[in-house]
Amino acid sequence: MIGSPDTVRAGLEQVARDYGADEVMVVTITFEHETRRRSYELIAEAFGLAPSVTAAPALAEAVPGGS
């Protein structure tokens, strides 16, 4: 899906409804790490999600260039 965070959220919710899914996995395909990371941040914000305090440090260490 392409578009604003609200557009992407609506699209993901529609696909979940169409398939009767309880959860959705998102994969952002971009070459640059920072662009991919920002995409995930925008999606998380659109759904009102925040990074876990306990998971954030581990994720930063696991992802090349993570901070």
C-alpha cells in the first residue's frame, strides 16, 4: 500500500477485514535502512503504537545502523 499513514492504515484494516485476519504483518521494501525504519514508524503512529521500552534497546543492537 502506498499513501499517507491514514491511507495505509485504512488499507491494512480493509485487507484484514476482507480476509478475517486477527493480525497483520507488514513488510516495507526499501533499499535504505532509514527510509524503511521511518515507514514502520509512520505505520506504528497511525495505529497509535509506541515502541516497547524493553524491546527498543535490543532491536537497536540487532539492526545494522539502529540507534
